[in-house]
Amino acid sequence: MEKRFTIKDFFLFTAIGGVLVALLVAMYMIDRQWNMMSRMRATMQEQAEDLRALRGDLKSLDERVASGAVAASGQALEPEPAVAPAFERALTATRQPDYATGDWLVRAFGVGLKTITPLVSQDAYASDVQGYVQETLIARNPETLEWEGLIARSWDISKDGLTITFRLRDGVNFSDGRPLTADDVAFTFAFIMNEAIAAPRYRAYLEKIESVEATSTLEVRFQYREPYFNALALAGGIEVMPRHFYEPYLDDPTAFNESKGLLLGSGPYRLADPTSWTPDLGLVELERNPRYWGPTAPSFDRILWKVIENDSARLTTFRNRDIDSYGARPREYQGLLDDEALRAQSRNFEFMNAVAGYSYIGWNQRRNGKPTRFADRRVRQAMTWLTDRERIIDEIMLGYAEPAVSPFSPRSPQHDPAVEPRAFDPEKAVALLAEAGYRDRDGDGVLEDEAGAPFEFELVYFQDNEDTQRMVLFLKDLYARAGVHLKPLPAEWPVMLDLMNERNYDAITLGWTSGVETDVYQMFHGSQTEDGGDNFIHFKHDEFDALVDRARATVREEERMPLWQAVERIFHEEQPYTFLMRRKTLAFVDHRLRNLEVTKLGLNLSSVPVEIYTPSAAQRYAD
């Protein structure tokens, strides 16, 4: 007998479907309630811990009053500024008529992060995250470029420049409620200098410091072995690590060195769980630190970075208003300026700031324990003569860049105006390569060495940057005309980090950030070729090293700058890198973000203390 679907069956299936929907809704609501209850329990636990700490502080205050350490009013006998100077710009923002707290700041990383653990991370992206979580003793004013107190309320420098004493602000706490003291500052230095901790690049910078001693609860003294031009910035710029959180890892340094997300500090934001972040999350999310010690609460509830490695996908995400900023590529920038829909939702910023970084091709001079062809200075010079930077800037960057001659900005007194970028000159390049033993010996259009091996090399580059990919393909064609075979080797970011750490590549194209005054020791000094140092091209030059050492030890600027200029002349002669260019920032930022400003340090989009905000009417997210 044939079965038919009846009205009775329809109502039966409808009823079953309704029950299933009701179950799913109930499960969803229970899950939301469970999450809310978990967050409430965590908040209540934090409040209980804060109350216990407050009772302890009150008891300590009574003891200090009795001993005469503080006045009966509770104020320290030595007055300190009511507001740390570094907060003045952030406080000014709070006085804007439309200022409001709330909302999320959502941005994107163009690469997948390998780790955000301090010291073991190696890239600027992880530093962006850490900058919201961990704080330094002092901060640079983005307009005057002078140093201002943050955690430190004051400091003294001895006449010989070898001793710097910082007095810390009272009431600074880590995000777990524990107080930040001078002992944490001294511990941070000791932790970094421990050879078991995988922080060789940081040890290289700090090696001029002989000791860091907590002379009282809120006073710490840095003692230098010898004069150092950047002594204040070096000591005051250490990101303070909480001893109670990181010290246990001294018993198991491997766990720290291999960790992905051990991040806790005193900053305005924190990880919900300072031990739980992993790269497979595909994003980094920070929440407002409810215990933040600053004079105002940071404006955003959360700061979120999504990992979107493809340039076009990031633009689409920005158009959809799922991220708040987009760094445009030159080729698309002009078109985006004419895009009415995009202009209606965003502001554009175009600038070259004083600390603009530079891109380069690094020529590895030693691989697998043996010198490479790039160990010959003539070969490195020839590769720079073969690199048409003007065409790269004009045709790929569309003029939104300037040639780089060295790590030193052309706007810095470190730069010698007589040193100019090497112009494109293939004839000079071919002559130098012939002098170094490379000629087309068999008429196939490729240069060979005296043993008949062709001049070919792999150039590693980040695979998801379209401008870099175009540049590499352009260079491949350009070099081929001179008989040099470039083999492009695209790679993911973690793979590039591994290749650099292992020194296992021929050549690599990347970029470095810069500072107000650039210390090139870590990237180029001969002592930094091994053990995790950033001289991953094996550049060694005795005169260069001696000049860098002298410059770093020269405190008087008028005596130091001629030394840096002599260093630059060696860069120009030796060409350890082919310095490519400094790029302009071409950025679009969602209109809902307010108080944006271009300063001498760049756009204040990432400023800490946080200076930007979203008015209530424009807010899109809520906790």
C-alpha cells in the first residue's frame, strides 16, 4: 500500500521541529548564562582579592604613619605629581565633548603570530600586543620626543652617567591585583640576563648594565659598566614583568622559552587568562584591566586583532566594517581615495614620520658553516648596483616611498648627507661580478663561477604581501638580464622566523622598524651573529664594530654623531644589506574612532596610554 504524507504527519513533524528548536534555544541560553555566571564568579573573586589587598594596604599604611614614613593624611612625605606626565594627552582626550568609554578597537595582523610571550617573541606584531599589557618606567612624548614619567615619578642621573635611580609611583598594580614594586624591576633585568631564558637579543642590549638593585620598595637603581648614549631610554624602557608570575619559570625555563602566550603586566589591558593564548586561536583579544592604576579608565572595553594574511581579504573586511583600520598598498591607494563609499566610512592618513622603518634585502654571508658568494663585498655591491630602487618606488610603490641608504633616517643627524643611495648601474655591476670571478662561460646567459656553478640564489619573502611579491618578480627579471638567476622562495611568517634563527637561507627581504636614534648593534655587530642575535646575515667587520662600540659609549651628541656617520659610510661601502626604501604610511581608519592625530612618532592609533575613543552614538560593540 502506498504511503502518503498527510496533514497529521505535517503537524507531527512541525511539533518535533518546534521541540528541537526550543531545545537548541534553551541550550544556547544556558550556555550564555553559564558564561555570564563564570564571568561574574571571576569578577567576584577579583573583588574579594582586591578587598583583601586593600585591608593589607590599610594595615601597612597605619604602620608607615606610625613610623613616620608618610603623613597622617596618608600622603607620602615626598610629594609626587597627581598625574603621571605620560597621561596628559590621554586626559585631554577625556575632556572632549563627545568622549565616551566602551566599544572595541578591532584591527588586523597581516601575519599569524608565533608567540606573544615577552622576550621570546621576535616581531613587531607581538610587541604591539605587549605594549598594551606591560608598561615601562618612562615614555616618550610623541610631540616633543622628550622622556616623561609613567611608572616612574622621577629619576636622577649621576654626573658620570653610570647610575640612574628611578623613584616609582605608589599604587601601581599588576592586572591580577599584586602591587608593582622596585623588586619587580630588578627581577625583570635578572630574568632577561639569565642565560637559560631565550632572550639573547635583549641581553645584547642590556649587557652594558652591570646591576639593577631595588634600594627600597619604590626605588630602583641601574648601574652601568660604562657610559652609554641611550642609558636613560634603555633603563626606563624595560617592560616590567611581575616577579610572582614569571619567577616560577626559572625552575623550568624550557616551558617559558617554548610558550605561546605567557603575558601579564600592569598595562591598561590584559589577557582574560594570562597563560592560555595559542596561535591556533587565529586572533588576539585583550580586555580592559579593571585594576588599572592610571588616572582614567582606558577608553575601549576590548582590543582585538584578527589574523588576516591576505591583503585583499583585509580590505574586504575593512569595507565590511569588521576591522577599524586598513594599511593600503600604493597601487590601490589612489583608487580608494576616489571610492565614495569608503571615504564616507573612514578617514585617510598619508605621512612619513621620523621613525619610519626601512625595507632591505639581506645577503647571508655564511650558510651551513661555509662562506657564501655574498661573503665577497664586490658581489654585495654588484647586487645593489643591479637593484633599480627608483623603478621599484615609481612602479610598485607609485612614489609613496623614498630610497634608503642605511638604517639611519635621512632626517636624522646620524645620516651623513654626502652618502647617497647607489644608483642603478648594471654595467658597473657586471664588471664587479667579473672581477669577483663570475662570467658567462658557456654562453647560456647565466653567470658561472670559476668552477662552472651558475650564479643562482633563493630569495625568501613573505608570501602574502602582494607588493613584495611584485618586487621580487621584478627583481628576478632585472637580475636575469645581467646573468643572475633569482629563485623566489615565498614563505609563511613562522617559517621565515625559523629560517632566520637557523641562518638557513641565501637572501631574505624584510624590514626593520626605526627609532629616534637607531642603535645598530643588535642587527650588525659581529658579536651578534650567533646564539639568537639579530645579525642573521653573518656580517663581520672589525672597524665597523669598533666604531659602533665607540658611538654607543659616547654620551655627548656632538661627539657621537660623527661616529655614526662613519658607521654609515661603512654600510655604504660594505652593503651587508641592499637597503631598499622607507615607505609612507597610507592608512584608512573608521570614522567612529575619534581624536586621531599624526605625531612625530606616527599616527596615535596605537598610542599607550590610549588617546583615541568612540563616541557613544558611534559605538558598535558591547561587553
